[in-house]
Amino acid sequence: MPLEIIIGLPHLNNGPILERARALQQTALISANGLSRWSTSRGWREWTGWRLAQLSNAHGLAGLCLDSAGFVAASRYGGFPWTIADYVALAAAHPFRWWASADYCVEHEIARDRAEVIDRISRTIRANRDCRLLADDYGIASSLMPVIQGRRPDDYDRCLDALWPSIRPGALIGVGSMCRREIHGPEGLIAVTDHLDRILPTGVRLHLFGVKGTALPFLLPYGPRIASIDSQAYGISARRTALRRGVAKTDRLVADHMESWIDAQNARLAERPQQLPQGLPPPADPPVSDPWEQAIAQARAEIRDLIESGDLEHDELTAPWIEQWAADIYRHSLAG
């Protein structure tokens, strides 16, 4: 099956953007944030539920998928303003082609060190499991797309190992934290894709979130493995054009850029596949010799295990506990 280009939509309001998406007959992706309802009646911006009526506007689209808005939630709100139960209820409100599990992205501006990257991978594992349990209750598990997270290529193994018992043969898996990556390099988009292609069984396919169009020729050699990519990059292009011309960024202008973006991606899909030489593997983490730092690392690892097992909630704030937890470990090591 050929690689599919999925259009990220900013909203489902009736108007030029949705009309153009229908005319293009391109599968669309809507973010949970794009369907959110907000209120400032109490003096601050507060999430108050979903704009479910907008889902009726999805008629005529080639297909509609749902994303949990993990990056937006982390960067704009400091975490999900809705619960997993809220999100799965949204997924059950429409026959989405697929809906992505909630996940915790690890882009550099969100996870600033290795410990935080691994913490967020553990939260992603638990969020995936919570989504699947609730999906079973709603009868929508068949359309759930698990999402894996990582910074280094082998980071994604941790998610896969934990989630594999629940992943069906021939599954579609979402790969997060891809949109801000360089194409090349030991932690680049192609390094991650190549690693997953080598370790996954035949028949498992990938959706790569937010991949830049310039990467498409380098993804073509992975043909059967890559099912789809999505992007809303045309919105940035429309904003730049509006600023340059000194005009409003109207939905009609955005729709024109969306069509041009789709044409450009289809042209890239027709290009000759390009192989990208792989760089050296990322350096291994240096060994920790300081006893206090060892205690911190052990405390983090134990907390991650509790999150993944469900003994702590995936969104529970654990930072204040780490030093206290580590202090107990440190004192025990001295006493031993």
C-alpha cells in the first residue's frame, strides 16, 4: 500500500478549509485540542468539554482520525487539561478511522534531560494501557492506534516491549516526537524509522506524526512499513504569507496553502527514493558513580515502574517525591 498523506485540520468548522478537504478527498486528522471547549467565566481559561456537534461536519471527508494533542497539552497547558476518560469518550463519539492513544511527547523543549525523557516514556506506556482498558468498555479498541515515544531510536523499544502483548498482528502504531527532528543524524527521523523497521515484524505499519515534507523521499525506501504521515505545516506557510502581504490569515488563504501543500507532497512521493547514510549511534549514558546520584536514578526508576504498573497515575506529579524517595534509598545504602 502506498504511503498516505493525512491533512491535519485546525478545526471542523464549516467553511473554506473543510470544503477544500472534502474536495481533495484526503484523509484528515483533528486534534482533541481542536475540538475543545473553553470558558473564562471564572477569570481564567478553563477546559469545559468537547464541541461534539462539530463532528457532524465531518461528512464527505475521505476519513477522519483523532490525535490526543500531546505536544500542545504539554507546551501550552503543562499537561492534559482533560482526563483519559474524557478523551476516550471523545473517541467513542464518532466513527474515527483511527484514534491515537494519549501519549507524553519528549521533544527537547518538553523533556530537557534523559531522566525526563524516560519518565515521559513510562507515562506514555501507562496512558496507552488506560486508553485500551476504556476502549474495551466503549467497544472501540479495534480503532485504537497505540503510540510509542522516544528520543533515541532504541528508546522506542521500551514502549514496544511494555505494550507488545496488547498489540494485534498487523497493527498500525503511531510514532511520536517526530515533527521537530532533523532528517539525518543518530537521533534523526530516518535513524528512528530504520531502527523500527529492523525490529518490528512484517505487517506492522507506522504512522509518523508531523513529519516534514522534505523527509518524504528518504522515507520511500521503507515503503510497506510506513502507512502514513500527517502535518499541518501549511498553516505556518499561510501565516507567513499573510504577514508578508500584510493581509488577514483567512480560512480561504489557509485552504489555498493546504491544497498547494498536498500537491507538493504528492510530487515528492513521485520522486526517486533517497537513501540517507546513517551516522554513529548516540553515545551511551555515562556511568553514575556518586552514591546520591545513584539513589536519585534508582528512585526515578522505581517511580516509573509504579506508573507503568498502574500503582501511580500516569499524570500524577512525582517530582516532589524524588528527593525524599532517593533519601530513603541513600540512607538504606549507607546502613547496609
